[in-house]
Amino acid sequence: MRIQKDCYSTIFKIWIICAPIVFLIMRFIPYPYISYPLCILPVFMMGFSLFFFRVPERTTVPGNNVMTSVADGKVVIIDKVFENEYLKKECIQVSVYMDFFNVHVNYWPIDGNVTYYKYHPGKYMLAFLPKASELNEHSSVAMETPYGEILFKQLAGTFARRIVTYAEPIGKAVIKGDQCGVIKFGSRIDMFLPLDSDIKVQLGDCVKACETVIAELGGNKNIEK
């Protein structure tokens, strides 16, 4: 199992807090029926931190116009919206919500070139709320593909306090399935696709980064509000 390199400091902080607690409990409480139960939570947190920030091996779905999910999670929004930050036009928005048990590493959804990147400080509302896309801390990344320009946002949630994005420099060529960043703890990904995209997921679907097809670009199928 490989651990996300940008999460080493977070794991270290968790361990440096939990390990001394376990030591002190075992050292000064000589009664196993008391000390062992007290150790369950800190030991769990130490193990869970490694599990949470793991980087799984994924096999990417082939196809130049096939766009896969940026993240693991559950599809919570599919709608036609006006994207007013960069694309400045109507798009199909597909949003994936990540809970505490999802892998939080993010992957490029399609081959292309980075055309836009911006970090936005903001609030820490619950990530599944619609307004979180505009008000929460987030990073926005646009990509030029042969089938039109797409944009996705990495949104922080109530507990997520750091977003890492590998989108610079502008013009950078990226490959579908390579890692594009990570969001620490509960959060959401918003993907904005051209209107002619053929959406392959439905609300409530559980998706996996790299392995679940979100849409086929240039599919000439629109979505109505």
C-alpha cells in the first residue's frame, strides 16, 4: 500500500498525538479492563490515518473521448448550469461527494492541457450542499481537450482544511489516470462538461476514480433542468 506523499505531515500529527496517549494509558493504568478500552480510539485513529490517505492502484478506462471520475464517491448532482467562473457558458455539472471512507486522492479525468487554475479561499460548509460549490474553499482547474474545454473543482468540506492540486504550469499536458491532487477529509468534486456530453452515471451512483465513466464527450445528448 502506497501513502499519499502530501499527507505525511497530517499522518505524523495524528500519530504524535495518539501514540503518547496510548503510552500514558498503558504506563499509568495497570488494569487491562480499563486501559485496553481507552486505547481503542487512539489506536483506531492511527490505523485509519494510513488507510484514509492510501493511494490505490487503478486501471484507467481507455478512449480518447471517455471522461472518468476525478474522485471516488457518490454522485449527488447532475444538472444543466451556467458556469460563471471561467467557461462562462451553460454546462452539464456532475458532482461527486466523498465521505470519510472514500479514497481522497484525485485523478485527471481525461487527456488534455491545463488552461486555467485558481485557488479560492472560502467557507467550510457541508460539501454536499449545492452552495458549497461557490462558497467553500476550492480549487478550479480547466482542461482543453479535442472535444471541448472542461472544468472541475476540488471543494473542501466541513473537516477538509487543505486542497492539493498538481495543475501548474498553465499549458501543462496531463494524462488521464495520473494523480492530479488530493483533498484531505470529507469533500466534493464538481465537474463541468460540454452540453453535448453523453452522461453515463445517475444520481446516487457510487463511482471510482479512473474506473467509472462519467461521460463520453461529443455524445450529442443534452440534459434538461
